[in-house]
Amino acid sequence: MKKFNKTKIIVTLGPSTFDIEKIKKLIKIGVDVFRINFSHGSYEDYKNIIDKIRKYDETIALMADLKGTEIRTHVQKENGIKLKQNDEIDLVYDNKKVGNNNFSLHYSKVLDISKKGRHILIDDGKIDFVIEEVKRDRLKLRSLTDGVLKNRKSAHFAETDVPFPLLTSQDKKDIEFAKRNNFDFVAASMIKSEKEIYAIRGLLNEEMQLLAKIEHPKAVYNIDSIIDASDMILVARGDLGVKMPITKVPVIQKNITDKAKKAGKPVIIATQLLESMVENPRPTRAEVNDIASAIVNMVDALMLTGETAAGQYPIESVEMLKEVIKNTEDSINYENYLQNIDVNKGNISESISYAAVDASYSLPARAILCFTSSGATARRVAKFRPQLPIYAFTQKKNVVRQLRGVFGVIPFTIGHFNTMENMIDEGKRVLLKNKFIKPDNKIVITSGTPIGRTGTTNTIKIIEV
């Protein structure tokens, strides 16, 4: 039986990976979803690369990541300003007054949100400034860290709830571009409550799935209702780590992951997975251990950002991630997870999905087949984290792409069939042709009847090929 990763790989496209030949290599390594955050080119550039991706492999999913309101540095000095601990520097409010020894921010209300003693964190906390003095035209800052202050890096005002609109005019343009080009996912930034999820969902195509990026303390507080309202959850650890005590982030990540899994919502871990590989060909042991911990916790997907968008080793980063996934998954006893999970016993669809996974161990079976219209059946089975691959068959191409982001699911398109027997025969044919199963293997099948009706996972069947 062929071996597949259960944990999916999401890669951010950027200058380091805009070449279609590199993208082909990434797909061959095992990338499932390409993320575009609209920071590295024009719509024409993105349209060109999207068309090439879809021409090469139409099953690859695309994610549009809305930037939201960003505060970024404006540094004039070409190679940045070198800082040592306790160095002082001015943050001027007027971009026109920036020289080689000061900087500004692309934000007009710096004075309104600044107080002496508060911190400004640059580039996900790589540089930590404390505000020493607030003046009418500038802030006097002192650096608490060594580092290089560079242009266009993120800036966060710690201990401050900065008032931002839910969507910028640029976000709305990005949504329209994503709709025109049939993106599969839209990731919403700085979500604080489920009301914001509902507001953004109203702007999307019906087929699109909406991800809530958890990067704000209020999102952590409202996580249960946000999970209920979202299609997927993305834990953006970089932003969380500058808005909350960094020592709390691992526990928050674990709690959010567990809650999302319990709700049957796919969960993605992102930011600084292989940060050192932006500039180095090998990761640190701590990074590998961090990734392995997420895999052991059975997240649905891991997402690379700067490593593949702007890093020097994008191919090597994905190869390393794939290798860590493979070696870690080989060590996990997935059956133990099934024995310790709570089942909503009053829910027919959930009970059927649990029974299918349980049967796959007791037989033992060689595959789990799902026939699904919306992808919901496959996601329900994935909730129970089976050892076996979940082969999902659907008539809808967008559902195939969206299932590329779900734990353990290997999706296929299938034609329309009037009877369950004909569908099963076609599923067996595809799996035998691809050598995923062999004659005499037992397989577990889940589906819904009537055929094609969404949300009716009510059938389990066990057959011998």
C-alpha cells in the first residue's frame, strides 16, 4: 500500500517560489495548498502563476490570506539600522523626516496609542523597543535587544488594543480577486469574535471556505464561538507571541488544536516553523522538535511562510518539513487516540464516522472510502484520526481541492452514479488502478443516502475487494 502523509503541507508563494519549475518541484514533494498573501506582486503576477499551477495540477488548493490593517516600519537606510541592547533611536511620526538614524511607521495614529513604558515589537518580536519618552513629533525609544531594524517589517504595540477596521479597502479588492479566480480558502486576519466571521463570509462565494486566523487575545478568549462559525482554524503563533506572553503560546496552541479537533474543524499551525531555513540550509533541533510536537498533536496541516516566500532555501524547507512529518507519523499510535475521544452519541453522522474508523482497526481493513458531496463525510471521519488513508470521492472539483487541507484525506473526482453499488465499483477500480489496495483487501465505506444530499452521513458498509 502506498504511503501518504496524514499531515498536510501549506506553502506561501513569494519571490523565492514564483518560478513555475520550482512550484512543480514543490508539488512533487507533497505540497497540498499554496497560500498567497498579496504582499509580493501585482494581481497580474498572481493570475499568471495561478493559471500555471492549475494547468499543471488542478487538484492543488489556493488560499487567499487577507492582510488586514498592518503597521510596518519605514526605514530609509538600505541595509537597515544596526542596534545593540540599550541603543536609543527616534521613531518620527512624519515619513518625510526619516533619515539614516531614525525610522517611522506606516500608521497615522502612533501618538494616540503610545505611552511611556510600553513596548513596540518589530518583526514578530525580533526587536523589542521600550518607549522612553512621548513627544509631539516623535517617540524616544530604547532597544532591549540586539538586531537590525529593517524596512517593511511588522510592528506591534504591546499592551495596546489598536483600533483597526475589520477589512481594509485592499482586503476587499483581494477578496474580489480571489472570487474571480476560484480560490478555495480565504484566511481572515485579526479575528476577535464570531460576528466578524459572519460579516466576512457574506462577501465570499458560497463554495469558498473561511479560515479564522487566531492571532489576537480576544480570539483566544472567544475561541469556542469562533471555531463554531469558521470552516478552519489557523493558529498564527508569530502574532500571538507578541500580543500575549510568549510562554503561554505553546499551551494556547495545544488548547486551540484540541478544541478544533473535537469540533471536527481542520486546524493549521503557522509561523516560524523553520525560520532558520530562511537563511540556512538546515533547521535547528528546536524547530524540528516544535514541528514534531504539532504532528504528535495531530494537527491537520503545517504552513510555511517566510521560508518559502522569501527564503534562500524554499525547496529544502519543504523537503525537511516532509521528512519530519514522515518520521514523526510513523511513531504515532492512532488507535489510542480513537479510544480516548468523546463521541456525540446523539449524532448519527458522527456515530457512523466513529464506527467506520473503529472497524478499520478491528478487521483490520486496508482503506477507508468516503463518498461525499460537500466534503463533510470525509471531514467527519478525519475527526477520529484513523491510521488508514481516507480516500474521498466527490463530483465537485472545489471539494477535492478543499479536502487537500484535511488530515489523512486523499481526494478524487468521480462521475455521477445513480446507485451506491456503481459508486463503490468505481471507487474500487480507482484504488486498484493506483495500487492503493489489492484484491482480497477489506475496505470500510461511509456515505450518505440519498446520494448527493449534503449532510447525510448515515451508511457504513464493509466489503472484501
